[in-house]
Amino acid sequence: MRLIDATFFDQKEVKRAMTEVPHPFIEETISLFKNESLATKNKVIFIHFNHTNRTLQKEKKNEKKLKN
């Protein structure tokens, strides 16, 4: 199991330099694991979501990306 920070989905949520907010983006993590097996991907658990993270929004448009 890998617990991975999911504070922000992408740069659009952050209105300042990422050097001030050193959290990886969910989309970066998805990209890192895109060629891994489903068994490996299923070991990834995102934690520490910021309230602005679009993954948590009512419409959950990005939820699909997390499940693939």
C-alpha cells in the first residue's frame, strides 16, 4: 500500500508558486503510475485532500481518472 498526498488535483487550484506549497499534484501521480499494472495501481491510496480539490467536488469530474 502507498499513501500518497492528494492535496491538489492540478496547478489550477494553486494561485502561487509551488515552491511555497510543496505537494505533488494528483495528475502527476496518475502520470507516474500510468504504465503500472492494475494490481500496483490498486495499492495507491490518496490522502490529505484540500477542500479545493476538484476530485471532492459534487460533480466529481476527476473521480474517473482516479479509478483508472
